[in-house]
Amino acid sequence: MMSSQAPTERQMLTQTFGANVDRGMRAKGLTNRDVGKIMDRSEMEISRWRRGLHLPVPANQAALADILFDGDLGELYKPAKNGRKPTA
């Protein structure tokens, strides 16, 4: 049974992070496999980040920012421009 509770702040942050990872990967034409190889991480781990299920540790966040956004960590936490929940 699904809960009707509003998402927590951490869940919203994780979803935003995931949507931005997805946005960056699409813009660069990268797959989960590509990013996993660059970062020495599994495709499944990259997928969890990309789907907004988990936040990576800070070192991996910085590595993603380097790969996807030329080191701009803020891009990973940028809210959707239209104010709606980010979608993957």
C-alpha cells in the first residue's frame, strides 16, 4: 500500500539530484555503463543515483559534477526551472 505522505526533504533532494544526473548524462550522450566505467562503479549504482533512489557519497558527487557539468557541483542540486518535481 502506498503512503499518501508528502516526500521528505531528503527524498526531494535525492529526486532532484537524480533528475540532474539524468539531464547531464543525456546532454553528454553517456550511458550508465559509460559513467560506471569512468568512475569505477557498477551500472546498477549509477542507475540508482540517476533514478533518484540514492545519493552518492560526497567524493562521488564531485566526480559526477566533473564528468557531467565541468565540475559545477551546484548543477547536481539545481531545482527544475518550472518549479515542478524533476522527472527522469
